[in-house]
Amino acid sequence: MSHPYTLHLAHTAAAGEHPLWTPDDGPLPALYLSHGAPPLLEDAGWMTELFGWARALPRPHAILIVSAHWEQAPLAISSTAAHTTPVYDFGGFAPLYSRMRYDTPDATDLARRVLAALPDGETAHEHRDRGLDHGAWVPLKAMYPEADIPVLQLSLPGQDPDRLLALGARLRELRQEGVLVIGSGFMTHGLPFLREWRPDAAVPGWSAEFDGWAAEALARGDVAELAAFRDRAPGMPYAHPTVEHFTPLFVTLGAATDPAAPVTTTVEGYFMGLAKRSFQAA
């Protein structure tokens, strides 16, 4: 039997040309996506949603992604070299996932643009041997399977929402140059509290409650409510016993033209009981 990702490749190959972004398209949106672990690449429905989302946007010139799985301050960037080996920062899955590649082109030009967007006196160290971690390459393999777009990963420099909103604001101008800015996390991520480890597991109350609260706050553009999630969100701390899968959302909102504008939800539902809500901000 063919692996679901092989079937996904056959589906995407038939999708036809993907028009490249031009200035006439206006700024690309900023994205927050729930990235999943390697089993995302076994879920045909989820892959189809992600690919359809990518195809609904102009093809970006480059992608800048902040993932929950790389926390480092001061800021750092992944290798700009083409075909850098991904980070296999997971265990317990089929061996084939530790052999998968996502061989993107050289990202030197993107790195220059990112560094120029940072405040005066602030820089980002390049880790020349560090590839993309699974919070980046797994969803991008579903969205842009040809791996022909330069991708750079920027570290998550902390968990303070105000700091991350300000970082996102610095990256906002890149959207006007055809760069897709992505915050990659998971809308709920209470792994220690899951009772079933299967894709269609029952949804815990804490997961549904947190997801519903976040959906309502995002729909009304209530950034202050979202920033107070530790104290105000139902389902805490079970939904996020550690918060690095939620906080990339603030980079996304900061990069939006108006962080307080309602967002457009692109993916809903649950995987193993965890909310995979994803959205784009104009």
C-alpha cells in the first residue's frame, strides 16, 4: 500500500501552475499554523487542507518561519545554504521520517532582508549546520512539496507576547516583498494529558474549551485577551503546560497589517484531541 504522502504528491502534481507573487497582489498574509508531528504526513485530509491553503495564496518568493521547536535568545537563524539536512527532533515514529528531506534553495538573500528588518544594533547569529526543524519542514512538505522556495527559520526568542508582537511588526515589511511569514505551533498541546494516542481520539474538555476561547478572541481581534492566555484562557494549564506552541501566534499577529483585525480561519478540527486551528492575518 502506498504511503499517504506518496498519494499526496500525486494529487499535488496534478494541480497545475502556481502563479508567483507580484507587487500587484499586495502583501502576503501572515500565517499561524498548527504544524503536527510526522504523522501529519499520514493524514490525507489535513495535507489536502494545507496544500489548498498554500494554493489559495500567490506562490511566495521566500518563506520565513518561527517554530515552537527552536527557542533561542538572542535571535538566531537557520542555515542559509541550499539542501541543509533537516532537524529530526522527534522519536517514536517510523524510521522513514528520519530519512525524509526538504531540500530548499539557498536563502542568503532572505537572510539579508530579515537582518535588515531587525532594530538597529540587533542581529541574528546564523547556525550554519542547523536545518529546518519538524515544526517547519513537516507542514511545508504538505504545503509546498516541491521544496523550490527558499526557507529560513528564525528562533523564538522568548515567550513574552509583547516582545513577540514587536518582533512580528519588524517582519511586517517582508510581506510586501513576497515573503510568507509563518508562526508555527499548535493551538492546544497538552501532550502529557492525552489519554488516547490515535488521530480520531476523543477531544478533552480542556482542548475544546481553550480552542473555543481562542477562536472567539481571534474573531474579534482581541489581542489583549490572547496575550493574557495564561490567566484568562479556560483549559489552562492543560492546553499548554509549556507555552511555546501557542506563543508563535503573537509573531503572526505582530506581522499583520492590523494585529487587532479579525483573522481568517483556514484549518479547524482536532488531531489526537489537540486543536489544529490555523489562520491567516491580512
